[in-house]
Amino acid sequence: MSTQAQFVTLRFLRDGIRRLLPNTQAVLLASTLVVSFVLIYSLSDLLMPVFVSIVFAYLLEGIISKVQHLKVSRLTAVYLVFLSFIVSLGFLLFFLLPIVSEQAVELVQQIPSILSQAQTEIMRLSKAYPQFFSENKIQQIMGVAQKELLIYAQNLLSVSAASVVGLVSVMIYLFLVPMMVFFFLKDKELLVAWFVQFMPNERHLTVHVWEEIDEQIGNYVHGKFAEVFILWFVSFATYTLLDLNYAMLLAVFMGLQVIIPYIGATLVTFPVLGVAYFEWGLSGDDFMYIVIAYSIIQALDGVILVPLLFSEAVNLHAVAIIIAILFFGGLWGFWGVFLAIPLATVVKAVLTAWPRVDNNSFNSNY
């Protein structure tokens, strides 16, 4: 390679680096993001209770700030909010979870009869429209479906060594997570000061990005928890009033479906309408009442709840939301799905605040 070619290559690399990292603050921000991602990804299996505790402490911090606005000291606010957190956790574990588990087991046990009824209905279609539905094909498909569903049901109901290990893990979480949440809240200033001392002085861009995404993520996550609770409560009251089987289980599905935008609402439609169909069929008015109630709940969620709770959240394109759910859900499972939109908000905030080569006036503002 000639000297001129080497010079052109070096100049191209230099310009590329300057375009990506135009100043020292951009270097610090990029380094912070890379190191944080590598640590979380590589240590997620070992330190997952710590990460979960940080998430809960972050969520409760917003509530503590609102309590402090009522002229309450921080320590008192921490005790009040943490006590409410423990009570809510106890309600979830000792009241809601047993009911949901019991109804899930009952639903699983009803799978053979549900499949038999479904096969009878489909066979009627094969007799009415033999040119579209082959009786042999329908029997084969239903046989395979019944076999697979029974295998899943047996696995769900069986107690294996893996479930015992999972129970031990749950017990560890129940002890460690609340304890760490309390100390993260109580000693927040001390922990933050210890962490900040390791960061360089020129961290204005990093602080600027954090302040921007902190408000956006806080608004989103707090709004999402409120949306989950409201949909669960309204759905449970509605399904109980209409005497729908497995009302608590289906209400929990209704609440959790908002965690996965667009996709969740589609997936929860099948169990709700399926249970209503196999309970009443299409001939009576009860099924139509469930369809109408379900449609009204979904419409109120989209028209009233979402604009009301997320008016200050960042507007993300539907494609960006789906990609974020697939990417972060593949990395961290449930927590990746739940935090997909906040993490996508972080990415968007970083890209928006990132200094450009022709816009290095950022330094002059700090």
C-alpha cells in the first residue's frame, strides 16, 4: 500500500472517530453505556436479584418524592412507601397468586373437554362444507393438538426437581429483594455519592441525558403500573358480574397484556372469548355480553387510559416498539419485555442528545 493510500485510510478513520466521538463528554457517555450494558448482560444471571431490587427502588423513588412534597421527611416517606410495598407484595403472593394458580390448574384440567367440544363443532363444519374441511385432516390435527396440550398440562401440574430449585430461588428473591430495596431507598444519597466519585468531572452530557430519560422513564413505568392495576380491577369486576369462569385468571391476563403493546391485546382475546364460548356457546346472550364488555374495556384503555397516563411519555413509532420488545425480550425475558419501551426511550434520548460534528456548542452550555 502506498503512502498516499495509507494517509487517506488514516484520515478516513480519524474523521469517522471524530464523527462518532466528537468530544470527551461523548467518549464518557459511550463508555458508560457500553460498560453498563456489558455488566448487566454478563452478570444478569448472578446479580439478577440486585438488578430487580434496583428496578423496584427506582419505581418507589418516584412515590417517595411525591410523599416528600407533602412536607414529610425522607426517612418517614421511605418507611411509609416501603411498608405499602410490603403490603402490596403480600397481597400479590398470599391472595392473588393462589387464586390465579388454582384457576389455571382448573383450566388446564378442562383442556380435554374443551378440545372435545371444539372437535365436535369443527366436525359440523366438515359436514356442512366438505369441500373446505376434510374429516380425516380435522381428526389428525385435533389429535396432535390434544396430545401436545396434554403434555404441557402434565408438565405444568407435575412437581419436579426443577420446580423445587425454582421454589428455592423464589424464597431467596422474597428475602433478598425487599431487604435490598429498603437499603437502596434509605441510603440512596450515600450510594449515589459513592458511585459518582468514580466518574470523571466532565460528565455534563451524561448527566444531561440521564435527567432527560429519568423523567420519561419514570412517567412511563408509573403509568404502566397504574394501567395494569386499573385494567385488572375493572376486568375482574366485569367478569365476576357477568359470572364468567376463571374471572381472576382472565383479569390478570387483561392487566398484563398492556406490558406488550399491540401484541398483548391480540393474544389475550383468545382466552377471554374462548372461555366465554365454551361456557355459553354462541346461542345465548351471555357470550355477546362478554364480547361487548371486552371491547368496551379495550376501547377505554386505548382512548382514555393511554392518553391520560402517558401524555408526557416519549412517542415511539410502532415499529421501534416491536423491535425493542423482540430485542430486549430475547436478552432478558420478562424484564426485557417489561422494560423494552423504557430502554428504547433511553436509546432515543441518547441519539437525540448526542453531539454532532457541526454542533459542538454543547460544551459551551455547561
